[in-house]
Amino acid sequence: MPITISDEENKRINNEYQRQWRLKNPEKAKAYRRQYYLNNIDKITEYQRQWCLNNPEKAKEKSRRYYLNNPEKVKEYQRQYRLNNPEKVKERHRQWLLNNPGKVKAYPRQRRLNNQEKIKELNHS
């Protein structure tokens, strides 16, 4: 009489087998995941975009953690982005200035308050 296994049990056994295989063959598993990503990049990108839209707090926390763990990588990426996209950066800055007139107006005043000692020295010399 053959032994029958439930679908749930079969799935559990299969998952465990795959997990063990990945542990024994990390390079092959990595190559497979990389190839899968390259073959499905559009689908994966859209899924990630939707996830971020549906989970804004989690996405923000994930981004914050990445920045805290990789500040140099993030700064280098930002620097490269600014070098490669100067027009986009200028346009974004221009839009920010237009959208935040109160902050723009307050900046010189705050700067003077923060640097009163230096200003006094310059005026008395």
C-alpha cells in the first residue's frame, strides 16, 4: 500500500530540500537568482513600485535603514546622479524654490541669526 502525503506536507518537504540545496550551492543559487532577476526585471520593478505605494511607512523605514547602514554608498550614488543629471537637479531645485517661498525667505534671516558673531567681526574690521 503506497504512502500518501498531504499537499501541505509535500510542500514542506520540498521547501526544506530547496533550502538545503541553496545552503550547499550558494554560488549556483546566487547565479539563478541573478538570472531570474535579469529575465523578469520589468515585472519585479513594477512589483516593488506597487509595494512601496501600498506600504509607504515600511518603504520609508527600509530606505532609512539602508541609508544608516550604507551612508557612503548613498552619498556616492547621489553625487554621481547630480553629475549625470544636472538639468534634472536644477529643475527639481527650481521647483522646490517655487513651492517653498516661506522657507526661501526665512533662510537669509536664519543665517544671519546663526552667524551674528562672524558678522560683528566683519563689520568692526
